[in-house]
Amino acid sequence: MHELSIAMSLVDAACEKAAELGGVRVDVLNVRLGALSGVVREALEFSFELAAEGTAIAGARLAIEEVPVTVHCPRCARDLQLPSIQHFRCPACQAPTPDVVGGRELELASLEVTEPCSLAS
């Protein structure tokens, strides 16, 4: 289950950034996950909860944006989303489309944070 190591890397990156920003609280990790990334969304979500326990980002939520497979069709000369990863042909003209331009993503896109409360004197 490589999703646990991915989740641990996400937690490490978020904790590091939170410390760099001055101890902010991380509320949400926004992750882009491509259909061809080889990562199972549900396993990543489960692993993230385990990996975040006892860390500076415990309680943060993992928000996953699923990225569809996009290919470049040489015949149509444009990028198009595939309706299925089982059929690597242009959805417009049915030409073979081996040039994948999107859908392999696995990236921490952004963090949503809350500034620490300062005590008024």
C-alpha cells in the first residue's frame, strides 16, 4: 500500500510549510490526483488520517481534485479529455492518441490555513 508513504510525504510537506509560515493551523490540503497516477483515492484518504495523527496537522482535511486523462490528438491538433482510460482514441475522430498531456498528476496543489490567534493586551 504505497498510499501510506504518499500520505506521510503529504503530511511532512504540510507540517514543514506550516512551521515555515509561523505555526499556522493547516485546515485543508488540496491535492490533484490524476486518473493515471496509480493511486487509489480511498486508500490515500484512509492513509492520510493515519499519517496525520499526532502531527501538527492532525485534524486537517484532505481535499482531492480528480484530474481526468487528457490526450493530444495529432489528427485534430487539440487536447481532449478521454471519456475512459480503457480507450486511448480521440473522442472526436477516433484516431489513436498516445500523447498523454494530463492525468498523471499527484501533487500537493495548496494548503488552506488559519492564522494563529494573537492575545490582545
